[in-house]
Amino acid sequence: MIFLKQIGKNEIFIVAVFSWFIAQVIKVVNTFIAEGRIDFTRFVGSGGMPSSHASFVMGLSTAVGLKHGWDSTYFAMSIAFSIVIMYDAAGVRRAVGKQAIILNKMIEDIHRRKEKKLTEKRLKELIGHTPVEVFAGAILGIVLANLMI
């Protein structure tokens, strides 16, 4: 219980979580605008515009820089962490999503030709982010941190 009280007072953590939350809300709104329906699975799902991963880590890094200084060890660790997360979101996880698309098409082709009955479920295709989605998420986190700290 003490942990929850203390972390609830941590401005830097609050900025990071709020940055993630706003990015996820934007995804739900974007889906509503594009498809005319509210899809709350977008609130907890990965992928999409903007990257909540990038928003979270850049909100964190910006808040750390504002509180502890841009030349602090804390900021250096935080920005290094952010770069790894954003690279992973736009690189490795994006590649996994592209592979899932190809594998899903292969499974559909096998089903259509009725060569073999497969019981595998469709793979999740929206896993990673485009560089634009990562950039938008990073900007969102930076802006929110500057507004909140």
C-alpha cells in the first residue's frame, strides 16, 4: 500500500502513464473516425497511430530531463531506454507484423485449396509501428511532459 501512495506522487511516472493513456485514447478516436464504430480493444491493443510505446518512453525521458537536467545520468539512461523501445517498435515488431500478414495469407490459401485442414488461429498483424507512428507518439510524450512538469 505504501508503494501505491508513493508512486502516485511520482510526477515523472504520472507523466509517462498519462502519455500512454492519451495515445491509447487517440487510437480509439482514430478508429471511430475511420470506421464509424467504437472499438475499445484499440485501447489496450498494440500498433496504430500514435505509438503509445513511444509516447510513454518519451514522456518519461522528457520528464526526467526537465526534473533532473539534460546532462544527468538519469536522463542518459532514460533516453537510451527510449531509443531501444522506439527502435524495437518500428523495427523488430513491425517486421513481425508483416510476417504475420504473409503467414495469414498462406493459411487462407491452404484453406481455399482444401489441401489440409489447419486449426491455427489468425496471427495478430497489428503489432509494430511505422516510423511516422513512432515519431507522432514521441512528439505526444514530449509535449505532454512539457505541459505537466
